[in-house]
Amino acid sequence: MDRPNVLVFIDWYLPGYKAGGPVRSVANMVDHLRDRIDFHIVTRNTEYTESTPYPGIEPDRWTTLPGGEHVWYASEAGTSRKAWKRILNERKWDAVYINGLYSWWYNILPLWLSQGLKLRRVVAVRGMLASGAMQHGALKKLLFLSFARMVDLYKGVHFQATNEDEAKEIRMHVLKNAEVAVVPNLSRRAAVLRTPIPKKEGAVSLVSVARIAMEKNTLLAIESLRDVKSNVQFDLYGPVYDEAYWAKCREAIASLPAQVKVEWKGTAPPDEVPGILKAHHALYMPSAGENFGHTMLEALSAGRPLLISDRTPWRGLEQDHAGWDLSLDRPERFTEAVEQLSAMDRTEYDRWSQGAFERGTRYLADVTPIEASMKLLVAEDERNGWTGTVVRCPRSPSTIFPSEGVMIMFA
């Protein structure tokens, strides 16, 4: 039986990485399902926030990447209604997968043009309806969603939510009776190893791997260090999204006490992120909202506790000795958590490191999200015999964890 054909529209894709989580989410989905689905991906031929095309890639034609997926890198001149219509009609697609909500060329237009075609239409919301995201340009977004309901843009569409909160947001903001599948994002396929790191009482090394932006709460993280008494090194990796916001961050950095150092390290490519995480004691990202948080999972699976807000799927961290998920309404709690981390000696820190590692590997060991993703994309009679019905993905409490230094490979 031929593999199902799935057409994906996404603003940015590999080799790009600066757009963050959405790129990683789609790349991971393709990586896990490439042996079962034939993916064709339509995307820009430029990186996020850049205008120079990717070198060595011919635009406006199908390019086959080393992993086997076919990518249409659209140039600015080659991006048009006519081009999209031609791609949608050039073969029989089993599904079209739309990554996001508000992009005219990569969300709205392909969804509109695919109306009436005999294919499954799936929209991945990607956290765009979360309270933190909706605060920015709220009126414009609400007007668009109201118009979309008026013209039945989402009629017959299957929505992907990555958690129950996002499912509620879809039914609240998009369609009350929307068909929503709760399908968690897939992880990066990689070896997992808890790497030890020295730890002295009274000092801690923190890291953020995210764009410098209001929705990532970079400023809150910096300001929370103002009353810290310990020695803190806080390294920021990520592109500057808003220069005015970054100026406020620099002012806050200048007012920190002498024993607290905050440095911006620029943008790190994905293959450097694991090493960056392992070189620090904890990931500090009090984001205003994440529908998943790929970097958070990578930190956990490296044995690095999280210091994050309670607006991500990574909840109940403290009871697992895997970190802290704290309310943004009480910023002083972030200061207290930094002090708690700093006060740990090597033995105490290792206990939290192991807790983080176990939390991460428990997620990675669960294959249910892979089958849920397959179910989301492909009609039941085309799933090569798979007829499972589970969409929500509980974590198995019976997973056996290795001791320090033992490597696990997840297929």
C-alpha cells in the first residue's frame, strides 16, 4: 500500500530554526512519521526575520531533503494564489496540515483554497490562542476569528491541541463545537544522557534559550535577580525580537547587584542547544505561555531542572524534584527559587538533576503521541492497519530509569 500523502504549510522550516518551537514541532513530526507518511512541505526560502534566501537552495520547485521529505521553498516572487492552487491540485493529497492561524500565505489562503477538496484538513494552533499570546494584537486577532466564523473558514477542519487547556481555547475563540484532538508534540529523536555538572553552595548558572521577547518574559527573569544574594550567572541565547523591549532588559541588567551577571550570547543553532543546556544548572524561562516547550523537554532529558511559569504543559515539577512551575502573579517566588537552587550543594542538586532526568525520559519513553499524530493526519482506513483510539497521552508511572551515565536510545 502506498504511503499517505500529507501537504504541510508552514512559514518557516529547516534549515531555519530562529522561529523556534513551530519549526521544531513540524520537523519532529516529520522525523517520527517519515517511514509511514510521504510529507510535502511548503515554506519560505528565507529564515525568520531575514530576507536573504537560504544558500544553495533553488526556490519554487520541490527539493528533497536528506531525510526524504519534499520541500517547496517559495521565493517572494513565487508566492501567489496561483502557485498554491497548483500545488493543491497537482496530486491527490490525503491531508493538508496548516501550522498556525494568522499568516495569510501559509495559514489562511491554503485553508481557503483547500475547501471543497477531498482531503483531511488539519490546523495546529501552536499556542496562538493562549492568554499570553492573545494579549498582543488582541482586537485584530478577535476580529479575524470572528470573520473566519462568518465565512465558515474552519468548517470541517480538524484541530490539533497539544493539551486540554489549548483544546478549551480553540472551542472558546474559534468554534464552540470544533473537532479537536489533543495530540502532544513529538520530541526530537536523540540519545538521552544525564550529564553531571559541578555544583557549589551559594552559586548557580542559569540559561534561557528563547527569543528575547515580551511573551517569553525575559525582563521578568532579569528583574527577579535584583534581590538575589547569591552568585548567579544567567546566559541568554536567542534572537532579539523587539529592540525597545531589549533596551528595557539592558537597563534592568545594568541595575543588578555585582554578584549577578547576565549576558546575551546571541542565537544558537539547534545542534548546539544540548551542549548549552548541559553547561548550566537550570533552564530559566518564565514564559507567558507555551503550548509545549521543546527546549524545556530537552533540558529535563539532560537532567537540568526547570524554572518556568505555570503556563506550560510542564506542571507539578516541584513534587518530582524536577524544577518549579510558578505563578507569574507572584514574581518574588522566582527570586526564592533561584536562591533555593543556589543554596544547593552537589548532593542536593544531583537529586533534583535526577528528578528532572526522570521526568524527561518518562515523556520520551511514551510512544502514544506518535500514534496519536498518525491518527490526526490520516483517515483510519489508510493507517496501515493501525486502529487505535487513544488521543490523550498519560505518562506511565512504571518506567524504570537508568542510573547516572547510562544512555537510552529512543526509536
